[in-house]
Amino acid sequence: MRRLPIGLAAGALFLAATGCGSSDSSGSGGAGGSGGTTTLKVGVIPILDVAPVYLGQKKGFYAERGLKLELTPAQGGAAIVPGVVSGQFQFGFSNTTSLLVAQSKNVPVKVVANGVASTADKGADFCGITVKKDSPIKSPDQLEGKKVAVNTLNNICDTSIRESIRKAGGDPSKVEFVEMAFDQMPAALDKGQVDGACTPEPALATVKAAGGRSIASNFYDVDPNLTVAMYFTSQQYAQKNPELVKKFQEATVESLEYADSHPEEVREILTTYTKIPSDLLDKLTLPHFPAEPDRSSIERLAELGVQDGLFDKAPDLDKLLP
């Protein structure tokens, strides 16, 4: 399910077969515990972006609303989307482009909360196009004819990298994108298996610690305030469980606001679900965690998706966004 069209098709078929967007026939969203606690299965990616939900779980923001999160790592949003649609997860975290692709194919997904955004600081964003320390590549246009690693194809990584290449005067159609987990990218760069990589934190700090360089802030190149990813559920689950969705949304907003104002706790929580060495924590560039998505930046991603041929038809943002 790593390639989006295949994964989405599989998820849609599973949904049609089960006729249900939730893994719990009672609509509770998971195993109910004593005291009215509801367990929610949430698909996430083991990167800095999801620190707020881990932090919110630790601080009790979800427990205060009778929720317990079962956080399951996946390689990318392209794999999480069909997991949510099929009922494997009640909620998921996905990059915005994968959600736009899903909506354009009438896959029943619905955003319930914002996820993460660019820092709005060119050259100091939490994601960059990186190359190894002795690479002759100095700018994105020089990636023509090269291999560039992305966590999944047809998502926000290759979409934004194409835009960086265009802005530098290059031809993005001449780049070969290859799938690879974020935590494998630093070693792949160092060994010369790929020439460039889409590296959000903490992979970005790992690459830089080995002497690598960021040659562009690809998210910034799309929009300085880019909404990079969001939390979502299936339309069926939202219709069947409006109160649980409301509680998850409220707790997630509280978690985002807390994370944005407590950067040191964001750094600390990262060590609980990633392999980042503790000596790199202070070197991390933290993203913004706005409470609300930036619609204009999402519209820009949709335009790029049309330009790059990701959609058979343009996505309907009103159906996708809250």
C-alpha cells in the first residue's frame, strides 16, 4: 500500500466489502475500558511532525476527554489513508498532498484537525532537500538526471521538490524519485545510493550532523506558511461517531497549541518514538503547529497537483477540510 493509487484502491475495496468505516461495530472506535475510556487507533509517521499527539497523550489532554490513543507508525500518508478508510485506524496523520489525491478519487476522507506547518523561514525550515557532504550538487536544478529519495511517491515530498526545481530553472520531469523511509535516507545519501533526499526532522539534523547540506527549503518553496500535514478520519466514522471526533479534534488542537509554546518538551518527547541521538535534539529545527490549516497554501498544493498530473480531477477542498 505504499504507492498511493494501489493503496487507495485496496482501501476502497475493503471499505466496500465491510460497509463500515470503523473497526468497532458499536462505533466506539476501539476497545472501551473501565471508566468510559475509548481507545482510538491512530496511524502516524515517526517524525517530528507528530510530536504534539505524543505530547498531548503524555500531558493528559486526550485522557481528560475519555480518550486513549494507540499510535501506530507507518511509512507515509499514502499508506495511512487506506488504513483509515478500511477501519484499521480511526484517525490518521497524512501529508496534505496525499489527502488531496484521495479526495480527488472520491475516497471518503475528512480532515478533523491541523497537523504541522512550515516555519515560514527560507533556509531554516524543518524539512529540506539534502545532499551528502561531498556532493557537487549546489541547487535543486542540478538534480536533473539524479535519484531523489521520498518517503512515498506522489505525496508532498516529490510535489514540493518539483516546485523547488522549477523555481531554480530546472526540469523536474528529469528527476527519478525513489521510495524510502525517512530514517533510512541519511545512510542512503552517505553511501551514494541516492543523490538527494526529502528530509524532515529528525532526518534533517542527522544528515547535517554527518556533514550533509540542505540545498533548498522545499516546503517553503510551495508556500512560506504551507500546511504540510493534517489529521483526518473517514467520512463514515465521522458521521457515526460525531462526539468522539469532536473530542479528538479538541484534544489535538490543545496538543498543537501546547507544543507550539513548549519547544523543549517537543524535543524531549521525540526521543520516545524516534531513534534520534540525544546530542542532536538541540540542533533540530522545529516546525510550527498552528491550530488551524492555512487554506491558501492547500489551494497552492492542489494547483501543483494538477500541474504534475496527480489528479484525474481537481480535489474539492470544501468536502475535505473542516
